[in-house]
Amino acid sequence: MVSCGIGLFISLIGLVNAKFVVGDPVTIVHSASLNPVVITFLVGLAVTTILVARKVTGALMLGIVFTTIIAIPIGRV
């Protein structure tokens, strides 16, 4: 049970760093509006998920590289 809570907390930290989840005084957290940073996160997540589902060798590394490349034009790197 503790490991599940730790995993959810680490996931929340990642979502906050990706600016997908933002603070809200009423509900503590709230999903962010679509902006270039959030769209980059969602596209990178989708590409990585597809690569992993197709069992591509090096899928996580390819997803990271792809997301980094598409983040360069918005000044996120």
C-alpha cells in the first residue's frame, strides 16, 4: 500500500513539472489549460506509449529524444 502511494506521489511531481497539473485553492490541484508546454507533454507521452506498446527496442529513450526535439522550438530545453 505504501509503494502505491509513493508511486502516485512521484507521478504527481512529474505532472506538476510538466505543467499538466497546477495548484488550485479550492481543489488543491487542477488540470492546466492547453498551452505549448502541455501539448508537448501529451504528444511525448503518446509517442512513448505507442513505442512501448509496440515493443520497440529503446522505446523510452526514443520517446525522451523525440520529446526533447519537439520541446526545443518552444524554449523548454
